Amino acid sequence: MATSFSVPIEAFFRRIETDRGFFNYFNLAEEEAIALATKRATQYLREACARITLECPNGLDFTDYDEETEQINADLNKKEVYILSSLMYEMYLNRDIAKLRCLSVNYAPTDLRVFDPSNARKTFMTMYSAVVQENEYLIDWYRSTDRDTGELRNIDFAGMDIDGDTIF
């Protein structure tokens, strides 16, 4: 079976539903804005698929997808959809880091007496670091569990799981 790109994209949209800037575009109809938001989210999904495949090489190949039908060639479970949407959220936040660096250049010293963007940058970076840390935990958890049963994999000292499959 296959999983449509729309499944993790919709999970991602639920995470950012209050971010009006992601869904509203100047001089675009609602349908066009949603299409543009979906196109942006699809790129985040591709990046998330590449990352989880690189970090979990002995697991499911998330990069095995069909561009034309926009489907991942695997039947993803709810946990995998959650991990992908969480990685997409990290990619989304990562784009804003460059914007934060530009803020410090755009303000004159007199502006900083009224509005100090350093607190906003610090708050954002704290939130971003928490998302990165959570994603590292999710990937570690996913790497160490069986995707079908959800049980922890047992690894012997020879680098093989209990079924004799090489883990590393």
C-alpha cells in the first residue's frame, strides 16, 4: 500500500494552523493560497523523509515515493506520520532562523530602546531547540522499536537483533 503526501501534510497543517502567514498570501484567492501552502509543505515533507531515512538506515525507506501521484510507497502508521509532521515543523521553524539574524541588522539603536528583538530571538531559539530535541528523541525511539509491533528491539553484543538481522 501507499500513503498519500496529504496525510503527513495535514498533520503538519494542524500544528501550524494559527500561523496566518503560512496560509495567507497577498493578492491570492483562498484556493491558490492553500495550493501554495501545500507546495511549501510538500518540500518540508521531502526534507523530513530524507532525514528520517538517513538517520534510520535499517528501517523503512521514506524516500521511496512517487512524485507524480504524491504518495510514499509504504503504508505509514500513525506514529510515523507524527514523526514526519514533527520533522516538517522543525524544517519550517528552521527557515525563520535566517529571518531572526536579519532583524538585528534592520534596527537602529534608537529603535532598540522601544523594541528589543533579542528577547523574541531568544524565545524563538529556545522553542526551536526544544523541537529539535524532541525530534532527536522521536528518531531515537523510532530507530530502536519495531515499526509493526512497537516493541523495543533487542540487540545482542554482535550487533544483530534477536532475529539475526544486522543492526549496525
